[in-house]
Amino acid sequence: RVAAIAMAQRVAHELNTPVGGTVAYQVRYDSSSVGKDCRIKFMTDGVLLREVGQDLLLQKYSAIVLDEAHERGVNTDLLLGLLSRVVQLRARAAESAPAAGAPSAGPLKLIIMS
């Protein structure tokens, strides 16, 4: 929770933009900084799990960085399994979308850091 907020503040400072504009954070019980102009969103693993539950393909995102993956908690383990499937599903959907004429969110990039 603290790390998500601190990282959002640091990146926003580096980009010379206020938190809540291009850079935002979302933690449990507080998503007030996330607006429609958000391009980089920091969140906790619990929030990301909830988003996977609402949208399995995570179509709002083009890339996800999962940090501190070595801290093998239940949420992280679930996310590793789910996101590996989501990457495959999004890749297949991106390949078949042009042939079907349907819009696609494109492939999902997943970066796992320790």
C-alpha cells in the first residue's frame, strides 16, 4: 500500500506532473487519484486481483509490471498463474481480431521483477 503510493508520487515528480493526472495509484478503499487521463497506474496485488475478476483480459492495460514477485504470497502466486494465462489469451485475441474485423486490446506485456 505504502509502496504503491510512494512510487506514484516519485514517478509523478520525475515526470513533473501531479499525482492523479498521467500518473495515479489505486489501493484498497482509495481510488480517488485515478482519472480518465491516467497512463501509469500503481496498485496493490489485491487491487489487481480484483480487476482480473472484473475483466479477465485486463483490456484497459497494455503492460503490467509485477514487482516483488519473490515475496511469494497467495496474491502473488494467483497473479502469476492468472496473468500467464491472460497473456496467452490476449495474444490469441490480437491475432484473430483483424481477421474478424473486431477491435482488440492488443497483446499484453507482462514484466515480472524480483
